[in-house]
Amino acid sequence: MEQTTWHHLPKRALLYGTLSIISLVMIFPFIWMLLSALKTGEEIFAVPLTWFPESPQWQNFIEALEMAPFGLYIWNSIFTAVMIVLFQIILSCMLAYALTQLRFWGQHLLFMAILGSYMLPAAATYVPSYVILARLGLLDTLSGIIISNLASVFCIFMIRQAFLQVPKEMVEAARADGAGDWQILWRIMFPMAKSSIFTVGLISFVQMYNNYLWPSLIVSSQEKYLITVGLRQFFTAQGTFSSQWPLIMAANVFAVAPLIILFIVLQKWFVKGISDNGVKG
């Protein structure tokens, strides 16, 4: 046993070393952003490079908050992302159940059409979606952002794959006990696939929180800005002068902080959803 352990030690050291380097490369932009938010403009562009601020400029965060309502922007992003994810999960679960547990004409064709729509570039749907929202009077509203993102092909596909792994015996036993489709969906299928559904919801939340191009097209009022649009406006207003870069970095810290906190709190569920694919044997 001891010889085997020593035999695998070099491989483990190489593996952990490689993963540590990759992790450092991945997290370096966030560390640099945080350190830059605490520097002066001269320190950011200093030659040679200075890693740490000589005197941390904590007032950069206060000045950034005073120059733009980042709290409102973050609230708008979190609110729209949460609502979108809730609707996406509910609708995706219902459609995934129909695709896996029901039998009807054109079932396979419907699934292929759904996957085919995933191949379309998102920009190709902007014009018809814009026209629809304009006729519904939903331009420049948070409701317009939510309604235009209710369906997600990614969520449908992933939840369908999770539902396919639920043992058929459990579904058949529930039907034998008199359970209807609605009960089977929410009392059997959903709990069995909850880890995968949670992971899909988390990924969708991050995607919607970071959504920029579509909200920037349909929202024009400052009080309706998402954090991505608000950051763009803040960056444009500050210009590219080096003295303003610390404030821009501080604003980016505000934008990224909710996602980092979310991952730290929910990382156990995220890893669990990936590892077991949401179904317990």
C-alpha cells in the first residue's frame, strides 16, 4: 500500500501543480481587478509594474457609488435573472416531461426543431423580438427583458437528459398508484433531478446576469439599466483617462461581487449537480 502511494506521488504532484497553475491563470484577472481598484491611476500604468498599491485607495469604491447607482443596476440584474430562471425551469420541466414521458405524433420532430433553433445566432432573433415587444408596449421595461427570455433551449435539453435517467419503474409505480402527470412531474421527476436542475438554473442565472447586447437594445431609461449596461454607460462617461481607471475597476468589482458570492455559497450544489447528473441510484 505504501509503495503504491509513493509510486503515484509524482503523478499527483504533477496533476495538482497543473491544476494550481490553471486556477491561478483563471483567477488572476479578478485579483488584478481588485488590486487596481485600490490603486491610483499612476500606479495602474506604472513602469515597472507595481502589484500592490502603496496606499490602498478605499475611497475609490465610495466615489464610484456616488457617480452611478450601481446598487440599482445590480438589483435590476438580479431581479430579472431570478425571474427568468424561475420561468425557464418551470417551462423547461414541463416540456422535458412531455418529451420523455408522453407519446404523441411529431415528438421526435419537435425535439429536433428545438435543438435546431439552438443553432441560430441570437442576433438573428433580435429584430422580430424587438418588433413583438414594441407592439406589446414592453420596450424599456424589465418585463420586456424577462418575457423575451422565458424559453431556453439549453435548459430544455439538460433537464430532458436528467429526466431520461429517472428509473422508469418509479414512474410506472406512481401511475399504478393513480398519480397523474402533474404529480409525477413535480413529486417524482423534479426531486430526482433537482441537482441537475439547480446546476442548470445557476448557469442560466449567470448568463442572464451578464446579458448585455439584448438589454442594451430595448432599455433606454437609466432606472431600468442592468449592471452590464450601467457599466458601459459609466465607462463611456469616464472616458479613457488614466485617473479614472481605478473608479472603473471599482465599478467592475461591484458587478462581479454578487456572482462570486453566489458561487462560494452554492459551489457544493454546483459540483454535486455535475458529478451525479442529478439522479441518485
